[in-house]
Amino acid sequence: MIMLVIGAMKSCSDDPKPTVSRADRMCTDEGYAWVMSNNFVKRALKAPSTAKFPYKPDAYSYLGDCRHSIVGSVDSQNSFGAMIRTTFSVTMVYQKHDNKWRAENLVIH
């Protein structure tokens, strides 16, 4: 009798959890989109090794279809060596088919 009850309880708790692919997680991950946007912004700076980004973006919006709108800021040295704060906006797009991020409309203000 005890085995029957245990078996019934086990079958109720074995609900399969829906599996979400890594690509689907990456597609909607705000944190990953922010980190990848930082990499694209660094490439455009005079002194990329001095770049300091805040923990999170100033503004973020998931646009659907693996697209993220990001507005952020970065502190880095200019060509004279002075630390300055620069703002930027970008649309980050995750390409599932090749597991890569693309930056569209990157504007550094």
C-alpha cells in the first residue's frame, strides 16, 4: 500500500518542465544584451581599456524578435587623457542562426 502511494505521488511530481533553448534565453536576456552593447561601444572609444560602464543601462526596452533598445553611458579617457562621461544608444540584435550579436544604429553622443 505504501509503495502504491509513493508511486502515485511520484507520478504527480514528474511534470516535465518546458525546456528553453540557449538561443531562446539569449534572445531575450537583458543583461547579455547590455554586456554585448558595451563591447561594441568600447570599439568606438579613443581609450577602450579605460572604459567603465555602470551596472545596468539608463534605459532598456525589449523590442521583440531578439531586438533590444539600449541607452547607456560610459566613463572613459578622451584623447587628452581626461575622464569624460559619454552617452550612447544602440539596438542590439541577437542572431540565433549563428549565435552572434549585432549592433544596429549605434550612436555615441
